[in-house]
Amino acid sequence: MTVQRQLDELRKLAAHASNWRTETGIPRVAMVQGNIPAHALAAVYEPMVNLILTGSKSMTVGERIFHYDPASYFVMSVDLPAIGAVHPSSAGAPYLAISLTLEPQRIAALLHDLPPAAALCRPEGGFSVAAVTSELLDAWVRMLRLMKTPEDIAALAPSYEREILYHVLKGPHGWMLRDIASPGTMMARIGDAIRWLRHNFAEDFVVESLAEREAMSVSAFHRHFKSVTAMSPLQYQKRVRLLHARTLLLGRQQSVTFVAQEVGYRSVPQFNRDYFRAFGLPPLKDMAQLRKAING
């Protein structure tokens, strides 16, 4: 089956996706379609393999911008605050994509079966774009076909997931997944620090203590953290705080002062300045615009 025919079948299988994360009934596999609300595309993205079927997407991580379309897939190996933008195809067909959430233990179970060439390390960040292959798409097709026979999911989905992961691990950016699943590697240690920051973003921390926790010098920790995330540890914390604050403001009728303190800010004016720089509007005006967009 050609790549085009594989993409056509995947589009048909995922055609009922909505413009929010749509579960497929297959563990860790989801899909999305249409004009996704802007605030949903500014988020902390979990580790995933994301495959576009129709249209295109851009991802801004730190100061780096990545573009991908149905000829490519996106790999994110760590939790990263990012801003996305989706676009319909040139013919006007809505954006359509599928994703597989990554779990390090499932990747680790594959490592000893990789051919030697797949173990070559390339010193890049924790996210990148790679070209699709017919072999990778074939595994995706068989995975999504399971939506038609849900009684087969428990027996067959794990093997198809393993096959998808195998082809990604063999690909040009598979080293990222290998390293994040291998205890003691630089990527694994930075990944551990990222998870700590992700879950303790409201706490003040000292970079030296976090570097020591990962058995790294401060300079090496800074260098590797920025290589993986495209931002410093403090910048990472700030972006996670602001994204969480935006979610709180949108979901609750809480004051800006309460939310600023909830996410770890001691100065409300500083929170307002940082919020404006991140989202282009002060908090209350941003909320008014978002709610107007959501309610039509």
C-alpha cells in the first residue's frame, strides 16, 4: 500500500474526531479534527508521537518553531510548554491528526531489540519532526482499524503500539526516546528534573539544588536543560505557571490575585506583566476574549 493510500485510510478511520482530544477506545491513542480553540493549543504537552493526516501544524517551543504536515510526524519526549497553531489543507479540508502518548517503560521494553544502527545518538533537543515511512503508517493503519473491532483492542493494540514505537525508535530522532527511557543518561536526568518542575511549579526552587539532585554541575544542568527544552529552568517554570493560571482563570470564577498566588507568584503586577508577554493581553481581557470565542 502506498503512503497516499495509507493516509487516505487513516483519514477515513479518524473522520469522526472532534475539535477537542477525542478518545479512540485504544489506550494512549487519541485524535483531533478541525479548528482547535487557540487556548487549547497553548499548553504543557505530554510526551507523544503526533501524526498529521490533513492540514498542517506549527509548534513553538521556547524560541524554536517547527512545522509539520502529512509527510511528517512530531516526536516530543518530555513534558514541554508550547504554543501550537493548526491550519486546514490547501484544498480547505479541516486539520486532522492522531497521537500516541508515550510511556517510558513501554519504550524501555523495546530497547534491547533495536538493531545497532538505531542506537546511534544525535545531540538534539527533546522534540523534533521527522518524515513518515510506509512501515510506520502501516502500523498506524492497523492500530486505528481496531476502532471497528473493539473486542480485539486488548489482544492486538499492545503489539501495534510496540511496532509504532519500534519504527520511531529506528527513525532519525529515536535516540530521544531511547535516552529518556534509559536510567542515568543525560536525557533521563533532565526528564526527571522536568517532571519535578512540572508537578512543583508553584514552589520556589534553587537551580543549584535541582542540578545537585540530578548529579550534574550547575553549568552542565543549564546547558542540557536548555538543549532539551529550548528554555532555562526558570523560564520553564514561568511558562508552566502561566499556562496553569490561564486554565484556572478560564475554568473558575476566581480573582486574578487568587490565581497569581495559586500558581506561585508573590507579586500580582509581575504576574500581569508576565501574562501579557505570554498571551498578548492582560488576564481579564484575555479571559473575556476566550470566553467569547468558546461561546460563539
